[in-house]
Amino acid sequence: MSNSTVEWKEKISRGTAIALMNNFASVAEALKELVDNPIDYRQGQKLSIEIVVDKRHDRLIVTSDGGRGMGAEDIQVWLNWGEGEDHLETHIGHWHQGGKAAYGFLGRH
């Protein structure tokens, strides 16, 4: 048997991403997902979350201040569907797709 290393890379198809984005029933539900993430990672620190609806420019701005935050490497991992820190199977973030799906849903609405 060979000692060669095999590397597996998970990919997600456009259709699967769209299906996950369609799991949200409303803009409010998608926003709840985006607010839930910084709350989960606040690590006992003070956290402020601001949601600004700018109808004039057709945009929505969600800003969180406090908590753990993400650097460039963290964002690179976050952008990969299904990748991230290990969670218990019972944790809502176990599959690492909710935030990305929420952003996609909001982008279409």
C-alpha cells in the first residue's frame, strides 16, 4: 500500500447554494441568522449590532462591534461552504452554511 497523501476538497454547486438560500422565508429570518452569528462568537465580550435599512440606495447594512471578529484568514475559511471550526452536531452552525445562505437570500431581495 502506498504512503501517498490524498487531499479531499469540498465544493458546492450553484444549485445547492441556491437551494440553501431558499431555506429562508423572509428578510427578517435571514437577518436573524446574521445577528445570531456574532452573538454566538461574542465570547463574553460586549457586543453591539446595528442594522440600517437604506431604502433610498436599496441597501441594508449590518454592523457588529465587539466579540471575536474575523481577520483575512478567517474570512477566507468562512467563504468556503461547509468549512469552519468544529461544532457539536447539535449546534446550529454545525454545517457552516447559514450566514452565507442568508447573505445570498438578502442579495436577491
